[in-house]
Amino acid sequence: MYRPTHRTPAYQPQNRMAAYENTIPMSERSAQSFDYFASVPTVSSLAQRSRSLGHEARSRDYGSERPNLVVSGMKKFTKAYFTGPRGNLDLHANKIVEKLEEDKSLMEDTPVSEQLRKEALKNLPQGLTMKRCVKSKLTKSVSQKSKRKPIGFWKRLKYSINISFSKFVASLKNFNYFELWHGSLKDIEGRFGSGYASYFKFLRWLFVMNFGVALLSLGLLVVPQIILDTSASNKTTNTQSFNFRNIFIGDGFFIETVFYYGHYTNQFIEVIPHLSFDMPASYFSVTVILYVLSFVVLAVSVAESYRRTFIETEGGLQNVYANRIFCGWDYGIATKEAAQLKSSSIYYELKELLSEELKDVEDWSCLVKFWTYTIQVVVNILVLVILAAVGWMTWVLMKKSNEGEIAVYITALVINIIIMVFPSLFYYISKHEDYKNPRITLYITLGRTYLLGAVILGTILAFWLIHAEGKNCWETLLAAEVYRLIIFDFLFSVVLSVIVDVGYFIGRYFLNREPKTEFNIAKHTLQIIYNQGLLWVGFLYSPILPAVVTLKMFIIWYVNQGCVRKLCRPPKRTWRAAQTQTWFMMMIFVSILLIIATHGYALKSVRTSQTCGPFKHYNYTYEIVTTHIEDLEQDLAWRVIMNVTKPGGLAFIMIALGILVYYLREHALANRDKVKMLKETLVWLAKDKKFLVQMYNDVTKGEINPHLRDNRFVDPSRILPHEFTEDVSSSVDEDDFHARFKKYS
Amino acid sequence: MGNKLLTFTEQQLENYQDCTFFTRKEILREIRPDLVPKRMRQNEQVTIRVPLEDVVEKLPELRENPFKQRICEVFSRDGKGNLSFEDILDLLSVFSEQAPRDIKVYYAFKIYDFDNDRHIGTEDLDSALVLLMRQELSPEDRQQIIEKVIEEADVDGDGKLSFMEFEHVITRAPDFLSTFHIRI
């Protein structure tokens, strides 16, 4: 009678070196360990498995490979010992190369497929040594198999363009701005966690963008004007004298410099003969193009950020426990203190979650619920009223500020005090409002603070655009106002708040309380966003503003860094950076959108001042476009654009976009339902598997172990090097299985 | 220090650039004296291995990491935690910002699978929790948390997490990419 002998599993042979003893032999793994790499077992796959069970150990030739040397750096004893053989590397690499060769598109000898090979290599989840081995084998096999067909001229051109483009992109990546301030960012991340680091990354990104804008506007607008000013033919003297306080107020001396719109000439600059520079055209096109570029960059970043944090993650945080454990530890932490804090914060979060489970679902009585909702509604209305009051006060201040010197100071002072004080006020209000979730509290406070800034900026813009008629050179006055606000904001939010923070620090130190406080990421980020909004409002009328703001951001970086390092401690609660980042980007995007819309309106429908500026001989600024392009107003394209931008056309576009969004949303919801259905199918499939294994066990009475790890389907590229065993390289034939199975049939 | 003997050829640098997610500049930044093993000479990037304790000392992020043992084991060629220079480069490449999500998820799974059985079972979760908390969580608390995790994440009802289930959980976590990241 044929009886299958219980052979000791072949993969635990005695002639292996010690290093592999810690691999768990196959037979000792539970039969119930299902591997999703395997499919539902079929007869032939079962055949392969059982064949592999009885496979003999192949003797290996270890002699040719040099064993590895492990060197301990400790001076006490230099221990060197040998680790496992390298013979395994070759075999494993061969397996992987075989698998990769199946894909025809990787094996051609073209540059395109070389790129594909590089990508495939990078995505291979193996060690670097293995990857280099695979790469050399791949290139060898490709060069052996390549059939050099002569490629035509156009194909060669296409390939060379492709290669040079990807080389260019790679060199750009080499030069990317990640290098800027890299050391200090790493230090902050290591000591305080990735929450604070996210604020600094955001600051750095905006700094780089503003720097680019500043360079372009300085080079193309300010420099030509300066050249004109200093050229011999055009000596104009400044009618105002310089006063120190002009730096803060921005008027007086500065009004007749390149700071503001008013000073720019509306003529051709022809300092070097035969080389004329059309100033008005340059002014218009440079500013418009820079606005559009910033808009595009922001739109792309917002979309990418939204996709990464909301769409790919379904916007939900249902797996709270799993997330805390698997994603809780911040791998960038590098100091003991931060690590201690991190682990205690995870501990507290888990404890909190556990205690919430114990509590019953809050069954608030109707009265309590009603009361909470009323309070929330009332507070929201109150906040809206406050915002309206702020707007009205700004309006009044703007009116008064034209009537005297002191009034100018007062305006700027009052606005900045509002911006400094009100966010903390909102924060305290929202703490008492009893929202269910601390995240909602955070978002509401952020929204209110943002609205505050928006209201202030909006009223300033509206005031100037409406009162443009009566004033001489209103653009310059508006730009001066914005400049004033920026400087005062710098004084308040940087200088004054540093003094206040240091004061608090010293005070708490003497009161014997914990002197270090947490760094308020939300407040500082909103400050930067407000700053950026100011920049965009003013840039159209003051080409030097980006340089000023860039300088300000540079100073802010170092000041905040110093504050964080000396005065702050790591946060107690984890700052969920990813989702709040998306909100911040969206806020900035909405700002630039609204500002561009307002400027577009100003360019089109607000009369330019006739006494100053590069557009003083036009009625409206956009006319520069129409007069430069001949017969534009009769042109079909222009008429189409004009009609489309009328209210009716815009409404139509909005409706069409709305329908598109609705369609996409329904699509997403349908996909979600499909996912749910597929999940249920998975559960049923697993149950099927269990059932079949049970049946198999019953039939064979447990004598053949149905280890379901189907080696035929195991991806050699996904095995760790020290797990690579012979089974993966073994082959199976079905006859043996049938021979054995015959007795049961 | 003996590292003056260490230079990399153009070919080697290009190889590294092709096989990792680093740019050339970042690779050159890697070759700093505290990361490269002292006695390493030319062409010994693969064979000289540094034992676990020394590796952990060289990288401050690893020193404070509760899973340092496991990380070193996963990235080493012998499974015991002794890393060669190329293994360290590989480790940093996977943890870099440019590595795609899939690679990170794959290695995260390997790290959290303490007993190497291709599933994250209750013992694995238990070890992870013990390592993560320096303050002690009581065993009942741990048990409860583990049950909750399995309940949330397990789809096919076998009581542990396979790679697919783990991947499914992690891709829905918005913070994974930002926390699973070491800046070099």
C-alpha cells in the first residue's frame, strides 16, 4: 500500500549555515494561515504544493561565495563573525529577473523602456544590493536580446527629446528648493515633531514663490524705471524730502519713487538708442502674467493636496485605533525628550479612546441639546455682527485717514490691533461653545479668523475702488495704504509679539510655572495667509511690494525659529497636519481667486487717474490691450470673450460646472457603494476558502497537509532576502500528485 | 578616520541614483563620516556589515524609535539586523519623501509583522503596543485595544491582518506619508 512517508520538510536541512535557522519551517505554520497572494486552491495547485512538501533538499555549492564580514565598531572588542552565504543572492536575483522579463515593454533596447526599467527597479521592494544585482542582470540580458533595428529619423528625434526632457526634469529635482533651510527644518522636526515642521514648510514654500515674483518684477519693472530716472536726459528730482517716519507710513518721499504705480512712466524708455522698452505694456503684462502664474501654481497645489488627503483616504478616519498604532509614531523624531512626549501623547490618546468606549453614547436630553444648538447659533450670529462692525469701522477709518497725519497712524494701528486681538477672542468663544469634536472647534476658529482678514482687506479695496474718481493718483494712495499695513503688521505680529512671548516666558519662570508654551500653529499660519493676501492686493499698484514681503518672510522665518527653539515645547496633542494643510491651501487659493476677480474688475471698469502712472493716457487699463492689438474690438474672438464675461455667460458657465461637479460626485458615491459590495464579497470568499480546506482535510484525513501557500503565485520580488528558500525555486509536476491521490478516488 | 579612502565612481553613483529615490546630491550627502562604517574601503559596501547597536547609534531618528530593532532586521540581508552601507542607503531611501506610498506600506507591513508570518496577528500587535508605550498600558487595556484594531481592520474574519487588509487601513490614513518619513 502506498503510504506517503512523513518526510521532514525539505526546507530545514541540516547543511544550512546557522544564519537561516530562524526561518520558520513551512510545516510548522498553521494550516489556517491564508496567504492572499495565493488564489483559491485548485486541483493542480494543490498538486504543486504537495509535491514541494516532499522535495529533496538540493545540495548547494557554497564554496565559491565569500561570506560576509560583520565588524563591530566598538573598541572594547572587535568581533567579527560570518553571516549567511551570498549564493542565495544570485538565485533570488535570477528569479526576479525572470519575472521582470515577462513584461515585454521593459526588455526593449530603447531609451523609453530604459526609463521604464529604472522605474520598475525603484519600485522593487528589495534591498539595494539585490537591486543592483538585478539591474546588472537585466542590462546584460537586454543587450543580449536586443535586435538592433535601425530606427528612423523621427523616432530618434522623439527619443532624444524625451531623454533630454527627463534629464532636465531630473536636474531640476537636483536643484530643488528642498535644500533651502534644510538643516534647521530637520532640527525642528527632530525636536518638536512634524506638526511645527509643517508650518515652517508652508512658510518656506510661500517664501520661494514670493522670491520668484519679486525677482521678476524687480528685473522687469523697477530696474528699467530706475535706469530711466538716472539717465542724463531725464533728470527729475523728488519734490518731497525724506523723513524717517516715511519708512513706516510709506508716503511723503516714497510717493515719487519706484515704490508706487504713480511714478512709472507711460512712455517708451529709450536710454540706449534703438533699444526701446515699452513701459506700460511691460507693466501690464508682467503683473497680469505673474498673477496668473501664482494662481496656476496654487490651483495645482490645492488640487494635489486635496486629492492626497481627502480623496485617496475617503475623507474618513474610521480606523482610529489602527491609525494610532500604525501611523502614530513620528519617525522623524530625534531627541529623547520629543520621543518621550510622543509616546505619552499616544498613550493618552489611546486611553481617551478607550474611556469613550466605556461611556455610553451621550444621550443628551432634549433640553441640553436645544440649549447647545441655540448657543451655537447665537454665537455665530454674534460673530457675523462683529465682522460687519469691523468692516464698517474700517470704512470710517479709511474716510477719516485722508484728513490728516495722525489719522493715518490711527487707521493702521487700529486695524492691526484688531487683527492681533480678535483671533484669540474667537478662540476663547469657540472653546465655550461645546462643539462635539475638537477638530470642528479648530476649523470654526480658523474660518472666523480668516473671514476677519477677508473683511478688512475687502473693505479697503472696495473703499478705494469706489472713491477712485475724486482722488488724484488713487492707485498710489491705495498702494501706500497696503504698504503701511504690511509694515505695521510686521511691527505688531513679529516685533511686539516676540516681546510679549519673551515677557510671558520670564513671567512664568518667576512664578515657578512651566515657562515653555506651545507654539500656536494655526495663528501663525493665518498670519502668513493674511500677509500673502496683502501682497496680492497691493502688487498690482506697487511692483516693489513682493521684495518687501519676501524680506519680511525671511525675517519671520528666523524669528519664529528662534522662538520655537528657545521658548516652546513640543505639542501635547498630535497636530493632524495633513488635513489642516489642505484647509490652509484652500484658504489661500480662495484669497487669490477673489483678489484676482476684484483686480480684473478694477482693470476693466475703474477709470485710471489721468495725472500719474503708466496708463494715464487711457481711460481704462484694459484698453492697452485693445489698442495694441489692432482692430481687436471688431475681432470675433474679442467679441466672444466680451459676451462670455457678461453676467449671463458667466451664469451659464457656473451652471455647467455645477452639473459637472454633481455628476462626478454621484460617480464617487456609486464607487463607494461598489467598494462596500466588494468587501462583502471578500468576506464570503474567505469563508469559502475555509470551507474548502475543511473539506480537503476531511477527504485526505489530514495526511497531506494542505499548506495553501502556493509557491507558483508567490512573487519573488516581494520576499525578503533571508526568507528566500528553495520552495520558491522548486518546480512541481502533477503526475506525482495524481499518483498519490489515486488511492482516495 | 579611514574614510579618506572612500570614493565612489561615477558608475556607482549612477547605480545608486537609479535604484533609490534619492537624487545625486542627496546620495553624496549620505556619505558622511558618521554614517559610513569606519573600516569600509572601496568595493566593500556590501560586505562590511555594522551590527545593530552601532547602526542605531549612528542615526538619531532610529535611536529614539521604538521599532528600531525590527527596522534593522527588515532591511538587513541576514535578517538579524546587521546592515551594510547599501542597506542603510536603502533604509533611508524608503523613508525619504520621494518614495511612493506603496513601497512605504510594504515596508511598514514588514516592520510591524514581528514574527514574519505574513500576517499581523494579536502577538504582533501586542509587541507593537508594548514597544510604543514607554508608560505601561495594563494587559487588559492592551487586549481591548488589540480587539478593537482587529475588529476595525479585519475583513475576512481570520483574526489577523493580512497585507491587503493592512494596506487598506493605511491608505485611508492621511498622516501615514508624513509620519513614515525620515529627513536625511
